[in-house]
Amino acid sequence: MASTRSKSPRPATRPLRQESRHNPPSAIAIAALILSIFAIVIALYAVYSSIAYEQLNMQKLAASTNTSVSAPHPTLAGIDTPLNNTELSTINNASDSYFEIAGQMYLNGSIANQVLPNYVTLPNGSFVANGKQSVIYLGSITCVFCGENRWAMALALSRFGNFSKLYKGYSAIHDSDVPTLYWNASNYNISAGMDTGSFYSSKYVNFIPFEDEAPITGGFSIQPLQTMQGFVNQTGNSTKISAFNFILGLQNNANTLFQGTPYTIWGNAMFAGADAVDFGNSTPTGATLALSSMTHADVLNQLRTPNDQFAWTEYAAADMYIAGLCKSLNNTAPVCSLPAIVMLEKK
Amino acid sequence: MQSRKTLRTGRIGAFATVFREPRYIAIALLGAIAYYFVYFIIIRASNYGIFLITVPLYLIYAIAATSGILLALSAFSIAKSLLSLKAGTAGGIASAFIPSVGSMVATCACSYPILGSFLFFLGVNAFELSSIVSVISQYELEATFLIVVVNMLLLFYYSGRIARAEGLKHAGKSPFRVKIKRL
């Protein structure tokens, strides 16, 4: 039976009576949008300016590496230039009295900058090669803290041996571009590499540096540990390979983990990071570092005749490294008998 | 008789709706300031007390500003129950999480104790950490810029959801209404 029921007409869907009133956005809403757009513009400008700055730095680098052209700091003037005899003598022949005075200043709280004597005694002993204790350094030429800390390291090592050569260097341009020392003439414009050389000799210690290399015109950059190991293995030098493997072996211990550069081992004492923050006569409050405005000559002049907080901090930082190493040497080196060093060892 | 008015809200209208109330302007401003201080504190803690940044400062400002605005949008959506509580909360969490991530990226300098501790906590070992840091250090600027873009996309997304929810509300419909087919 067919349905005779007819469908009731669908009630007309009453359209919504919409009275639209277009409310223009308020000034505040527009300001909020403008702020957001501004943020995008700034970000785009930042990327553009970084690219442009990079290109400009490459031009400056090309100019500054021309030995006949003297480019002013803060470009890379004189990079990889060896220190002359006078400059080298500032490091090698620094007076023991400076180390003593700086050590006493640290002990009586007269050092304005941060000096960080925080080291860990290696649980399984030190790295010994050729019958000598070792100083092992893992850093990067692009690292600003490595840059400021190499001065103190060089001073400390000078108490146990002698540098026949040191080189003028800089930390990365985008990482404050501070003047520093290189242990060896560095490949500062290769994409990635590792420098393991130095011109240091000592009857007390081996100095084994591992310096990660990256373009100095960029920012801070570092290779993974495994990549560094590959570079070290390529040297074919058994002492260097063993020393780097020693570092890798320490990564199983939470107290000796590698968490940035510089990473240094002084005998049985491992310093995870710089042992001082020395960028001028006081700790910087902002991103501007006084050291980045100094030249190598400025730094060496201050180290030659220390009379400001910057220089005394460098000597105090060197004292920390010396104290850490002296323990491993059973105080056989003459510098270990300095009263300040003896007191620092006890701390 | 006053007819119901429908606020034709687009994304601009969503911002207008949110920032018409001074408290949300205050939330945005205070949030931006707070997020900037997150950066400041983390960067200083990672660099021996020095505010040493390796990315342009205005990128950090941009992240703080956009995160503050995102926080205001999230607070608005939660307060007005326009979206589900979950969605609104997610926006608030994102606004806090993104500056924290950004600060880890921006502070990826020679020494990275905070980033290292955080990743060690997640179970990353020293070798994996060095690989992560290597990548971050190479693409620090791009990563920070990307964080700004992510924030902008989140602002776009949440403003759109607020706009749609506001539009439905003023049309007399529940923002959670499911379409029902009329037979």
C-alpha cells in the first residue's frame, strides 16, 4: 500500500536575521598585530644582517691576512703570527713573584674577577705518557672562554717548561672576537678540523692540546666528540690517540663529563670549563667584553708588568692550574714551593 | 528590540576582542617581560654570570614579545571557555615552553651546563650531547629565527580559533556544537 501520507512541507528554515555590524579593530588590536609584524621584520633583518656581516667579515679576513696590510682590531689582524722573542719572553720568563702575589690576592679576596678553582680529582688516575704526567686540553678556536683562558694556561705551563713558539689568535668574530694565543698556527677558515700540535717542551709534563677548528669568521662551533676522535686518529700519533681516548673514557663518569670547552686535565685534576672569567678589570655586566677591544700587545704589556685586575686574574687563574698539577707531580717543580701554591693545594 | 548582533570576527577581530580588556594587555606585557628574564637568567647561568649571547638580541626580544601575546590569547580562551580547556592550556604551555627552548639555543656557547644537564636528564649521553650541541651551534641563528616563526604560526592558529569561537558564540551557537544534519 503506497503511502498516502504526504510529507508535510518542511518548515522554511528561517534564516538567521543577522545584523552584521562590522566593528573595526581597536587601536590596541592593531598595535598588537603591528608588534607581531615588527617581530617578523626584525627576524628577517637579523638574518639579512648576519649574512651581510658574514660577507663583510670575509672581506676583512682577506684583507687582514695579507701581511702587507695592517687591519685594525677587532678584525683578525695578525692572526697566526708567531709571537716575537720579546712577546714570548713575557710568557716564558714571567716572574714567580707575579704568581705569588696573584695567589695571595686570590686567597685574601682581592681578585675582582671570578676565579673558579673547581676541579675534580680523576677517580682512576691521570694520563701518563713517556713517564710524565700530562696536561690535556680540549677546546675550540671559536670559543670565547677558551680564548680568554689560554693566556692563563700558557702562564701556568711556562712554570713547568718552555714555549718555543706561540701564535696570535682570536676567538670567533661572532663570539666576541677576543685576542688569544694559539698553540700552533691554526687553520681558521676551514670548515672543520682539529689541531693537535704545540711548540712546548718540559721535563715535567706532556702538553697535549686538541683544538677544534672551524671558520673564525662565524660564531662558536664545535664538532661532535666522535668526529674529533676521527681527526685525532688520522694523526697516527699513539700518544695523542691515547690521550683523546682517555678523555672519552671519562665520559662514563657524571663528574667528568664533557659539557663544553675548555676542558682541561692537569695531571689528576680535571677542570670542566674555564677556571676564571677574565675579560677585563671586572666581570662584564653585559655582552660587551673589554678584552675584545684589546690587542695582543695590550694583553702582553699588562702581563709583563701586572698592575690591574685583568692581569692579576690571569696569574691567579694560572695558579689554580699550577696547584692542580703540582699535586700530581708531588711538588717536584720549583713553582710548587711558592707559598700561595702550597696554600691553594690545601684548599 | 535589539536584534542579535553577530560580531564578524576575523583574526584581527580576535586580537581586538582579546586586547579590548586591559588585563590581557597586562598579561601580554608581563608575560613578555617574564620570558625575557627566562632568557636572561638561563644565559647568565650558562656563561659564568655573563649575559653573553650568540644570536641577535632583537630575535630574543621577538620571541619574548610573541610568547607574551600567545600567553594572553591562551588566558583569554581559557577564561572565556571559548575553546576546550585542553586547547587553551596547550597554548599557555607553548608560550612558556618556546622561550625556554629558545634560551637553550641562544645560550649554546662554549659551555652548556644547563643544556647538558637537561639533556642528560633525558637520557642523552655525552657523545649524543656533543652531536646535538654541534648541530645547534652551527644553526643557532636559523633555529632562533625558526622559533620566532613557530610563535607567529601559533598566534595565527589560536587567533583563528578564537575568531571562529567568538563568531559562533555571537551567532547564538555553542562553540562546541556539532553539525546536525536536518532530515
